[in-house]
Amino acid sequence: MSHYDLPSELQVETDGAIRIVRLNRPDQLNATNHPLHKGLAELFPQIDADTEARAVVLTGNGRAFSAGGDFDYLDELTREPALRRETLADGQRIVTGMARCRVPIVAAVNGPAVGLGCSLVALSDIVFMAESAHLADPHVAIGLVAADGGPVTWPLLISLQLAKEYALTGDRIPARRAAEIGLVNHVCPDGEVLEQAMACAQRIVKLPQRAVEDTKRILNLHLERAVLATLDFALTAEDRSFVSPELRANLDRQLAKREGKGKA
């Protein structure tokens, strides 16, 4: 099976046994909107069902990997409880789908990875990052709880102290720093990130398939246990944070700033 049923915000390209997945909202820096978010929730079960897929390379079209949540989408989520419920359920499916995905996921972080973009990096198996790129999880800074990202996965990847610092402050983590603390595997020159990620995926597809998939599973059982232990509370807390006055004030400020720019 190599036909994927996904929105245009996600592109899947077949290169032998490798599936190259591209986040495809380049004009919006691949910021997360509803179709992209839902597409990511539906992607990983389809990859699992694609019997010829042996590795995934995940990247972004254009200048960014994914520059966080689209403010219009966040605004909608504050006002529509049914959409919010659906989105939180999709968030859960993204996390569990990536953690359980049978095939190794190699991220090619070609530009900034913020919010959900940052979560996708944390949930990938091997990460190549462009030297000019950065990671950030600014959920808390705008008044949200991040149920699908840093706070759930980072404590397994980096020290608990650093996970707390970056999750609470939303500070940018430059590529070199991300590699130094163990959030990414390799930093590459900007123009080479996809090429290096592809080379890694090509090495993986030549290895014995069963051994690769079972070994990934053993390693990711730790991640699944952490996810299952924290996810229910995290989703409830994120849901609650969507109706907080702090988030409302921050969104109003961002939307007004954009309106101002539009009129200028």
C-alpha cells in the first residue's frame, strides 16, 4: 500500500522503502491548522499499514519545519468545545501513533520547530537538524498546557531540570544546544539536512527488518509507558487551559497585532 489518504497539508513521497513526509503549508511556515493536525493523527496508522514502508523521513516544505500553532486555529479552539475535543483526541493519536509506529522515523529539521513542530521532533527516533534552526515549546508562555509535547517526552530525552526550564519558559533551543543536551542527534549545514536524514534512512532500510522494528519497539516501550502515565492528565489540563483568561488575552493581543499589520 503506498496510496495515503491525507489532506494536502501533508505530502507523502515514496522512495523505495522510504516514505518522505512533508508538512506542506510553506506560506504559513507549516503552522498547525486543523487539517494538518488531523492529517498527522491519521498518518502513522497508514504508515504502519504500508507493508513496504521500512523508514520515514519527516520534514517541512519551505523555510520552516513547523512554526507552531496557527493563531486563528487556536482562537477557534477556545470558542468551539466540540472542535477542541476532536483536536485533543487527535493530539493523543499523534503521540501514541508516533510512539507505536512500527518503522523508524528520521526527522530532517530544516528550519524552526515550534510547538507541535517541537513535539514531532521529540517523538521522532533519530533527528538531523539544520544549524540555523531552533526548537521551542511556547505553550506555557501563551497560557496553554502542552499535552502532546515537551513535558510528556522530554524527561526521557534530557535531564528533568532542563525539561522544566524549556517547558516553563518556552525559550528557544538553538540547534547546537539541542544536540549538546540530547534533544537531537546531528546538526548539519542548512542545505544538507534532508540529504543526511535520507542517508540515515537508507542505512536503516538495508538492515534486517524484523530486528529493526522489534528493537525500536523495545526502546519505545519506555516512551509509551511515560505517555500513558501522563497523557490523560495532560489532555485534561490542556483542555482547561484553552478557556483561561490569560490565553484569551494573549490571543487577542496577537490577533490585533496582525490586524494592525494588515491595515498598515
